[in-house]
Amino acid sequence: MKNGDKYAVAVRKPDNEIEVDIEDYVSAGSKYKILRVPLIRGVINFVESLVIGMKTLTYSASFYEDEDETAKENVKKEKTPEQQKKSEDLVMAATVAFSLIFAIAIFMMLPAFIVELLGKVIKSHILIALIEGVIRLGIFIGYVALISLMKDIQRVFMYHGAEHKTINCFEAGVPLTPENVKEHSRYHKRCGTSFLFIVMFISIIVFMFIKADTMWLRLLMRLLLIPVIAGISYEIIMFAGKSNSKAANILSIPGMWVQRLTTREPDIDMIEVAIKSVEAVLDWKAYQEAMQKGEIEG
């Protein structure tokens, strides 16, 4: 869970205790005003969310590593703390870079290659863009559906559901108890799944207006426009997440539908972990009191 310049990760250890780690994370947007400009801030937020996500996954996985502890300690002793941190940062950067390259190749470039073959028989640029978008959405949904069959991923999706339920309970101004959290929805408007779905949809619209005569130029344009598409998508999901208007609710429907794949109903133990992470960075009791006084709209 992230709030301002802090984020917390809660992990239920093998001995059943819940370990909570709170870290400071100063966003680049806090340092440079230009990075808080609409469209640009969406790209920055996406990359930073990916970095934090990788860090928290690495931290949680460290409690369940099967490697020989003695060997690990010997490796650590050979490096100074500064060297250890540089090594970890390098691995993190490489992982994030690989993840971005993989996602761009599979979800952006592959559909473009496929429709290139269709371009020989279909001359309408708009129709080609629509077909490419449908293929892109199909690959995305198929990928999510496929990985959801994995047992470990199913547990991740259960924790994802616990996260949403806890935030929904918090935003409703209801005390954060496992029983109260369980009653709330596992879907949330500002979910990363919804963001990715909107990225796919916005790409269809944007590419309809981009025409190039050669394949390499089309691929280059798609690559260059990814930050623009991500920026637009971020603004849309922020609007939908903060508004209860009819337009916002309609915009949220497709993403909420896809969340049926990326979330599962969690058990009470998982909800307890989610509550701990929220309590580490958010004072829900103060928030509840502010709502009761009318200082915050529910």
C-alpha cells in the first residue's frame, strides 16, 4: 500500500506472524514540477509503480527462499553494504527494463506484425487499426486468463482482491476489521488492471489517426506513442476513480469486468495482511472521523 512518500508491504511469514516493512519513496514528481504535468505524470507514475511492485515482490519472496542460508550469508559478507545496494539496484533496473520490453513486444509490436500480413488484402487504414486493437485486447485477456490457471498466481489474485476490498472499506469510512472488509467489493476503479485495459483501448483510437507507408515506420510510431497513450490512460483512470458521475462509471465498466480475471475472493488471513499494510501508511480512524464531520466526501 502506498500513501504519499511512503509505502508498506505486509507479509504473512511461515510462522504465521505478519511482518510489515515501511519504506520511504520520494516520487520524481515531488522533485520536479514538470513531471507533475498531466500526461507526463501518468508515465512517471506507471514506471514508479512498476519499480515499487518489483521491490515488494522481491521482499515478500525473501521469506520463502529455499536457497542455502549459509551460502547466502557468505556472499553478503564478501560485499560492502554499498556494493550490495548497487547490486540490488542493478538487478531491479534490469528486471523492470526486461518487463517493459516484454510487454511492449507482446502487447504492442506482435499485433502490429500480425496485421501487417492482413494489410495486403485490407486497404482501409481504420479497419486495420480496429483489427490490430482487437488482436491486442485478445492477447492481453488471453494472457491474463492463461496465467490465472497457475496456483501461485491464483493466490496473488486473492491478495489482489484483499487489497481492493480493504481500500473500498477504507474509502467507505467503515472500520477496518476483517469482517467489515470481507463485505466490500473486490473490484476498484483505480486498479492497475483497468489502467492496462484502457491503454489497450486508447491505443486503438490513437493508431486510427496514425498512418505510415512502411512497416518499420509504423512500428516506430507505435513505440514512440506508448508514453502518450499511457499518459492519456492515466488521466482517464484518475478521473473515473475520483468521480461518481455516469460518464466515469461507464468508463470503469470494461476494466472492472477484466478484474474478474485478476482478482479472487480472499480468505480472512489474506484480508488481515491487507489491513496491516493499510494501517502502516494510512490512519483510517482519522479518515473516518473526518468523514463523519463532513470534511471528506465518501
